[in-house]
Amino acid sequence: MKNLVEVITKALVDNPEGVVVTEKQEGKTTVIEVHVADNDMGKVIGKQGRIAKAIRSVVKAAAAKEDKKVVVEIMQ
């Protein structure tokens, strides 16, 4: 899941070197934190959060296929 989020996020931003994706386990849930540069934050979130919602939907679908629960958090 981490690699999927990383590839999608790096494709969206102007500064792909500034993207840091971390994955941690909290009980049965996997939390994926995405850290991007301040000037790329808007590109990852999108208007009214549409891009962020789309990223979460793709990850949720991939996680459901593996019977897992994954949460994507976009951090600054």
C-alpha cells in the first residue's frame, strides 16, 4: 500500500523528492502518512479535497482486495 500511495503522490507534485510516505500499524488498521512540501499541499488535496478523496478510494479498494483496513493521512 505504501508504494501505491508514494507513486500516486509523486506523480501529482512538482517536487517529488519532498514526498515522504510512512506506514505504521495501529491494531488491525494500517495508517499511511503522506508528508509533502508546503507548496505541493494543494496539489495533493485538490479542490474541495477531491484528489485526496480519490487517493483514499484507490487505496481502500486495493486494501479491500487483501482484506485489510488502511487509512491515508495527508500531513504537512
